[in-house]
Amino acid sequence: MRDLSSADQRVYLAVEVRRVGCRSCGSVKRERLDFLAHNAHYTKRFAYYVGRRCRSATIKDIAEELHLDWDSVKELDKQYMRAQLAKAGTPGPKAVGIDELSIRKRHTYRIVVSDLIRGRAIWFGGEDRSEASLAQFYEWLGPGKTRGIRLAVMDMWKPFRNATQAHAPQAAILFDKFHVLRHLSDALDTVRKAEYARLSGKDRRYIKGQKYTLLSHRENLTLDGRQALKTLLAANKRLNTAYVLKESFGQLWSYRSEAWARRFFDHWRASLKWQRLKPYETFAKMIERHWDGIAAYCQPENKVSLGFVEGLNNKIRVIQRRAYGLRDEEYLRLKILSCMLPRL
């Protein structure tokens, strides 16, 4: 055999797989060996090696490095991820996070369900973000483990809430903080656009191009960004008021008593009077309609990581960018479900 690297030697190992005739059905079957992968040309150990490499590199790069076809690399990676899921076992979540994921254009969605206590994705599926699609998750989980769910974190999407109340009525519904604050950021941006349209000439220069500066937290800005924010807020009183109200609203999730949280919200809503901030008034009415799902976080047993769902979404977007061009939804499902699992 010619000189090869250690990885290449694993590829070119020749394994003799015997074929035997079955006495019961008369057909010829291939012998099963535990150390072989699903593809008999490779060992299971080599398949796991490829799977570990695919956690940090693209299929194309691994295929070029090991002199394999990219489709073979993908199949070996899928075998590795299935072994990860088999080792993790069937989940029995107590607190779940529910969110939708866009997998292609034209509003094609799938639902991702996470176990917030164990910190891993446990289900990916559905045909859209409808109530029937989420019901498939509860059917997959089974009635026994569904009864064990005590908390469901989701955005303010009515089909998710209806499906959870129908299949897991014992679970408390908690609306995700990041989705709520996103609505408030949209309201602030609406105020910014209205101020830009109202002003003219030199007064516009403080607002133009400052969307990111205004919507970001001050501690996340650079020195130049903080100086631009200070100048913007000093030049426009209404934007200054809207920015302060937006930053202070995050305090709502720090209370341990629903009564104190309600008192804070009532004071925050009262401060909108005479401010001529119509988008904020609309936002306050939305919070009022969904108050029960926000105040549920005040309960000590509901103090879970609200940032995990948003962090998982960012990780999924990175996976989608790396797998650009692939049309294998099963591969995407395995990647999402195994991305938080330990290596084999």
C-alpha cells in the first residue's frame, strides 16, 4: 500500500464481509459486523472521527482533506449524530422553550422545542408554525411525559399558546423576555422614524444613521457610539424620553413578587401620559393583554434561562450558513438536535 496519512489508512482498510444464504427465505444476506459503519467501506470509528470533525468544519473541507465524496462525509456525519441522540436518550422535560425557525424563503417554518433545564434542543419538526404542527411535538413526547411539563416559554404567538393549553394544561405559560423587548425596540424605532420625518435640515443629522446606536444597550456600544448616543439624546427630547423608557422596562423581570411587578408596570405606563408616544401606548396595551404570561416569571419555580432560546436560534443560523446549498432537511434536524450534546 502506498504511503498514506492515518486518516487515509482508515479509509483504505479492506474488510472482508461474508455473504450467506438465508435458510428461511432463501435470499443472500450480508454479514453484520459491529465495528463497521452503515456504509461497509468505513469503520464506525472512522465515521465518528468524521462526525467530530464536522462539528467544527464544513462538509466540503472535510471531504477535500480525507479525499472523499462530500455525500459520503454527510452520511457518516449523520450516523455520528444519530449515535449522539441515541446515547442522550428520550427526553423528559420539565421546562420547554418553543420557537419557530425559517428554513427557506416564502414563509417556510419549522418548530424547535428545547429543554431549558438540560440546555439542549429536543424536537424539530412540523409543517409550519400552526397549532397542529406543535401538537405533533406533544404526540411525539407522549401523554405521560407531557404531564410532567410545568413551564412552557414561548413568544406571544396564539397557536403555540392554544396547543400548549390543550395538551399540557398543567404547564404555566411564560412569554419570552427577548421577544417582548423586541416589540419595544420596534416601537422605539417607529418613534425614531417619526422624528426623522418631522424634522428637516440640520436637525436631521443627529438621527440619520443612528438606528443601531439607539436600539443597542449602552454597555454594548463603543466609545464613539456612546458619544453619538449622548449627542442624539441631548438634541431630541422625545427620543431621549423613549430611550429611557425602553431601557427601564427590562427591570420588570427582576421582581420576585407579581404585586411589585404590576406596580412597576402601572407606573411605567402612567409615565407615557402627555409624552405623545403612540407606539409605546400600543405596546403597553399588548403587555396588558398578555400580562399573565409575563408575570409568571415572578414565581421562584419559573426562574429559568430565558436567553437559551435566543442563543439556540443564533447557533441554528450559523449552522444554516455553513450548510448553504444543502436541501437535506433531515441533516438540518440532526444538526440542531445534536449541536448541544457532548462529543462521542
